[in-house]
Amino acid sequence: MQTKELVSAGHPVILFDGVCNLCNAAVNFIIDRDPESAFRFAPLQSDIGQALTEQCGIASDKIETMVLIEDGRCFVRSTAALRIARRLSGVWPMLSVLLVVPSPLRDAVYRVIARNRYRWFGQRDACRLPTPDLRSRFLETDAA
């Protein structure tokens, strides 16, 4: 399947740092609160992750953010996180009210966490491999 087909397949795509423990925990958190299995995932380090960041016009070698591709648009940092929260079950959609806060203010906090994520939460030697029951939710499991 080509990159454009994946993005337009009707599922929002979340690109995440596959070696970051915090990012992997965030993916698990989203999966657990996504009862309709709407989201698809790919590590930023994978071939498809690299192709999608390029398609979004994002320099993939300096990414310190989760990327959300939704309805053909790319969102990063706090905007991506809040747009993801909007689709989750439970109280999490209420966080989307924070989208009214100017993104430079929201992103300042996001950047501090992103810059320190390996030091605070650690990292893995390789990208996560999804379990067989979650494999269909991941666009690609081979990481670069």
C-alpha cells in the first residue's frame, strides 16, 4: 500500500518515537482508550514513519514530537496530543478545551517533556513490536 493510501484510509495515524519509553506508554494508553480502534500507529523510525513525516513536510531527523495525521492534515506537539485526547473514551476529550490556549504556550510545556523524555523515562534499544492481536493497528513493524 502506498503512503497516500494509508493516510486517506479513514483512520487517523499516530507517529511516535519507537524507542522512547514514554512514547510507548502513550501508545498503550491510547490503545486502551480507543474502543473503536480508530487510530493506526507507526514508529517514526520505520520506513512508513519516515515517508509520512516527509509527506507532512517535517524533518524526520529532528523530531521530538508525536505526529498525528488526521483528515489529510498533520499535527504535532500539544495540538496532536489534544486532538488525540478528543477521540478517546472517558474524560480525556475534555482536555481538548485546551486547544483555545495559544499553541506557543502549550508547546513550551510539551517541549520540556520531549527534550527530557529519555532521561526521565528511559529508552529501548529497538522499536516496539506489536503483539499479534494489535498487529493490525500498526502500519509497519520494521524500524530503520
